[in-house]
Amino acid sequence: MRRARLILASFLGLALLGGLFWRIPPGEVWNTLRKTHPWPLLGLVLLDLLVLVAKSERWRALVSPLHLLKPWETFQLTVAGFLGNILLPLRAGDLGRGLWLARRGLSKISGVGTVAAEKFLDALGLLSLSLPAALLSPLLRKEKGLLLGLNLLLFGLILLFPCLEKHLSTRFLSGLKGLSIFRIFWKAYLLSLFSWILQVGMILLASRALGLSLSPEAALAALVVLNLLLILPTPPANLGITQAAITATLVFYGLSPPQALSVSLLYHALQILVLLLLGPGCLAFNLLPVRRRNAGLRAEGPPLEEGGSSGAGG
């Protein structure tokens, strides 16, 4: 079943990407990309790094009721997990992040529960941001009823959380504990909003790098459409789906097809490049056996107390 899903997802991604280049002359896309200005790209990379920091801090907050992780440790795990998402099918990197917490004494199910809580808040943040934007965006305005309903549904699940406890695994439930703690929930929720605002800025900078003018509501609409399409089986790196969603949305907002496709390619390529540069080092460090790492620390300083390698957060 998993192999069939992977084949279907890969075929869908390649079909979407091939269809785009079939309808949009590659020469026109190349001519648009040749006009790229370097300075906005530096801003785009900086915003992408801030997105990774915001998401890693959000996950650290949700893990904190179970275990205190250091900020740098959580950042490394987040980057390594996202690298896994672009290289492996079915977002296996996110699953790996949750399973890694077993090294810190948590059950694997609890670790996966923390990632599920993070993804829940990710969706809630995007939907919350898109609701006021629906008043400005002609594309989102048509679906403002749906967006309002989804917001109410997700907030309703938070309020009904105590009633759902008896239907969930105790260990999985412990991974969701951060959602029921007021301070942690709002911190993680605000970090979700912040990360989505940064991603809107990334699309705007990608368009600016190409000398194009794009409105914030158009960039936000592109993110909403993209994440709705991610409900479908996703190929590695979301290749094809990302380009199709962003291109179709930006064409609706007035860009020519070659311009819209160029923005999507630039935005997606910079995201992947950052992960390919940072990810291998983060992945290698966190794959080192814990004993080997602790042995190196003992050689450099006083012996560690039992359990002292976990850190105290920050």
C-alpha cells in the first residue's frame, strides 16, 4: 500500500510539473529567471532560516511538558526532519523527529504525538491568517465560509480535547499535552502565525528578485492553495505540487504563466537549497550514538551526571 501511494504521488508530481512545462515555454521561464537580482535572494534565505527557527521553537514548546530540549538541539532535529521530508516519501522526516525523542526517554508514540500537535497548530495558524485575508483576496473571499468553518472546527477540537482523551492512546495523548496548557498553546500558536507571515514574505521576495510586483494577499492565497493540495499524496520535496499551486494562484492574480512559474521555482529551490546545505550536518550529528557524544564531553570536562545530557531548555 505504501509503495503504491509513493508511486501515485511521484507520478502526480511529475505529471503536474511536466504539464506546466508543456503549457508554458521553458525558454520564456528561463528568460524570466535570468533577470534574477541577488539581493532579494539573500533576504529570502534569511527569512527561510527564521522560519526554521520559529518552527523549531514551536516544537520545543510542545515537547517541553515531557522533556526540555536545548534550542540548538531542536533546530538541528527540525532541519534534519525537513531534509528527510524532501528526500523521503510520506513526510517520513517528521515521523523521524518524533521517534528520535525515544533517545530522551519518551515513548515513540508520545514523540509522534508532539509532531501531530505541531502539525495541528501549523494548519490552525495558516487558517487563522487566511480568514482576515479573505476580506481582501478575491480568491479566498469565495471560500471565506469554508475558512471560517475550518477555523471553528480546529478551535473546537481544542475546547473538546478533554472529551476526546478517553478515545486516544495514553502515550499518544501525552504528546498532545502542550495543546492543553494555556501558556504553551498560545506560544506555539503565535509562532505558527509568525512562521506563515515569514513565508508570505518569502514569496514576495522571490517575486521581487525577478523584478515583479506581487500583493501580500496573493502570496498568502498561494500558500493556502498549496497547503490544500498537500492533502493529496505528496511526492518527495512536494515537487510538482508546489509549482502547480503557486503558478495557478499567481496567474489568477495577474502574473503571466512564465512569471508565476518562475516565482514558484525560485521560492521552492531556495527552500530546498537551505535544507541541503544545513541538513546533512544536522542529520549526521543527531545520528551519532549518544554514548559516543557523551564520551567526548567527558574527555573535555567534568563527568556528566546521569540524565544531564538532555539540557535545560533555554
